[in-house]
Amino acid sequence: MIDLLGEEEFEQFLASYDEPRVYGLRVNTGKVERAEFIEKSPFQLTAIPWVPDGFYYQEGERPGKHPYYHAGLYYIQEPSAMAPVELLEVKPGERVLDLCAAPGGKSTQIAAKLQGEGVLVVNDIHSDRVKALVKNLELLGVRNAVVLNEKPERMLSAFQGYFDKILIDAPCSGEGMFRKEEEMMGQWERHSVQEFAAMQRELLAQAAVMLAPGGRIVYSTCTFSPEENEAQIAEFLDKHPAFDVVPIEGFSPGRPDWLREPWCEADGYSSRAKDAVAGTARLWPHKLRGEGHFLAVLGAGASAGAGASASASAGASAGASASAGASASAGAADFVAAAGKRSGRQAPRGKGRAEAQPSTGVSLEPLEAFSGELLRSEPFALRRLVCYGEHAYASPAGLPELHGLKVVRPGWYIGALHRGRFEPSHALAMGLRLREAKRALSLASSDERALRYLKGETLEVAESEILRDPQETKAAKGYCLVCIDDHPVGWGKWLDGMLKNEYPPGWRWT
């Protein structure tokens, strides 16, 4: 770092590590408007300059221990880590890929910008990290996400030229996180910069194949090394002439002068690539209130995307063929049931794994009855309903066939059709809005019963507290959507003044 920055700036850089780290949260505008959250927020908030919905909070505050966290109203996220998605410029209705998604902070940020429209595909190769990814998507009420646990090269056939926007928050040596997470220093010692650079090179090439003409890729790392940052972008531009760097404003510029020995091959890049690198950005801990990051925005010309170099797909599985045709949007009448008794959380693995085949052997009557009794409308009516075993999902419309891929979630998990009855999922509750439920209980965050509900306790609830349609004449018994300050947190079953708690054990307040 002394060699890169020079003595004077290095001293400023080093001094930043003696300063306390900063803390941030991002409002989930998929559930609550920014102004509404500011009005009801119990925290001291200061706006983060580069993220309209991001805020610093004070170190002593504990937003993870507040009912609003369990309602999915915000995501706790390091401030610099919020910048990549802002540069992606996601718009409702687009098809977006988060290629290295776990634990899901940036995925949920993308989802909020999509506002439930379009397709969000999130992928991570680590099966243990995918669990956290799924939970965060459910917590923040994301309806239009598909979760994959796949090697990116196996995705190329299904998604060639498919996505409007792709985020690559690349695995990296993590130098920018040393102040935030000291254990990252140990990881840095175990893994070489060259090892990560090789992975990043492949990810960029694979993303180019999956991007639609005219689309955008945002590449980000949380490291300082030129090999993983400027060098990756310069090399990519030379191999993909249809792409350009979209200049980033508001941050320190990238450093084309670092494309030199001993970090990079001094004569290894074209003048065009070297000049373009100046349009990338570096977030320095001694220049802003956040940790270290690198950002690059890559715009695809009309000839890029689907027509990208076929060499990037060399590692794709020969048998991974799938149609990229859009599936028609459909309602419950077009429900597709997949044969077999798997949980639906992931496709079968191993050699010669059998792919689930469409079937019509699952009755939708319990789901239709639940929907008619509990929901004012079918929030999943415009999506393709799919069932794996007894588990029902609402897949986003326009999704290509995913046969051969490790699918953890083919869409919004609605619930289980089990022995002639429908059991709604927690994900369904978290994805709903109070206005969409015919029967609900809304507790104030100051009501001690709100915390008791989050702990999994049975509550005493008068029938008059159950919110129902004015014309409803039946008793309030059965499922009701439980909310805190009008924001859903789960299900309960009401009968004779008692609310049986349906909050999942693994989610409970401890």
C-alpha cells in the first residue's frame, strides 16, 4: 500500500484503521416508503450520500433487536456495500442476475428496486451460504426471486443473452474489510490474490454471455489489489471490444497508473483499456465513511451480450441444455405439478439425477380455498405456479427452463399442499401486505404482545382486534396474518380469544 499510495496518503490510509467502523442500514422500500420509515424509526439516522435509502446509525443502537427487523423493514448493511446496486440502475420489470449473491444484502436491494416486477435470479456456489440467502429474501418479502446453487458456467445455456442487468460482487482477497472484520486478515493469508483473480476473470466472461445486448454489468470487490480491480477490467475490455466502461462520478477514480509491474503486465493492455480504467471507482476508508471497495460499470453495445465470445462457455456442461423461451404468465388454473416426493427446496443431485416431470396429480382446491378465505386478491396470480412434491411455488413469468440446474427456490414459496389441506408458508406471510389479507391482527410495536409473538408464545387476542372485511359474518377463527405496526411478521391461528403462534422456531427472538 505504501508503494501504491505513496508515503503521505499511506499515512492517512493507515490512520483510518484507528477510527471506529461505521454502521449502516438500508430501508426496504419493497415494504415501506422511505419517508414513512424515517417518521417511525426508533434510531438516530444520518443519510448515506450515495444511497437514497441508506442510513448510518449509531454504534450503540441495535437495529437487529427491534421488531421492525423481524418485519423486514430494513437490511443491516455496510455503507460502501450499498454502492454497487445503485450503479446497476435497476428498473421495475427488468431481468436481473446477482451472480455471487450470498448472504443476500445486494439481492434484497435489487429486489426493492424491481418492486415485485420482472425476474431476479440469485446464485451462489456455496450451499451452506445459500441458506442465509434464502432467509434474507424471505425476511424482506421478495416475491419474484429464483435461487440457484450452481456453478456459473452451468447457467450459460439457460440464460444466454437473458439478463438486462448483472451484478458481480466478486469473491476477492477482502483487504477492504480488515477494519470491519478482523478475521478477513486470516483469510487473506490463506488465499492468494492470483487465486481470486482467476475466478474473477471467469465470472466476468460468463456474465458477458448471459447479458442481453445493451445491458449493464456492475463489477465490485472489497479489496485494494490492482490485480483484482483495474487489471480485471482492462483485460475484460480487450477481450470484449463491444463493452465500454460507463464512468462513475462521486468517488475517487480508478488508477490506470497501477497497471504496471509488479502487480500487472505493464504492456499487457491496449491504450483504450488503460484509459477506460480511469472511469472506474475506488471507495477509500480514509476518504469517506465506509470500508474499501472497487466499482466498475460495464455497458454492453448492441453487438454484446448474446453474441459474446463463445470461449466463455467452454466450461459449461455439455448436457446442460435448456430453452430460453419465456413461460407464459398464468394463474392457479395453469398450476404445474412436478412428480416425486422431494421437498422442492432443491433439485435432485448426483450422477444421472432424475429431473422432475410435469404432472397434474396435485389438487389445487385447498390452496384456492385458503386464497378465497384469507386473501383479497391472489398476489401470485400473474406468476407460474409450480409444485415440487407437496410444496408450491410462484415462479416469475418469463423464466426459462431450468432443467439440469440446482434450483433451491424456483420462486416465491407459497406453502404445502398436505393431505387435502393447505399450510401457508412463512415466506408467503412475509411477502404479503396488510391490505392483501382479509383477516389480520396488527399489533403496535410498543405492545408487549408483539415481542411475545416473536418469541413464539400464544397470545390472548379479543375477536374485536381481528381486522376483517366489514361484510364478513363468519367467526374469525382460523389463520390470520399477524402484523407489527401494519407490517406482516407471520401467521397465527385464532380461536375463542387465543392466538396460536405459527412463527417459525428458527426465526424466533432469542
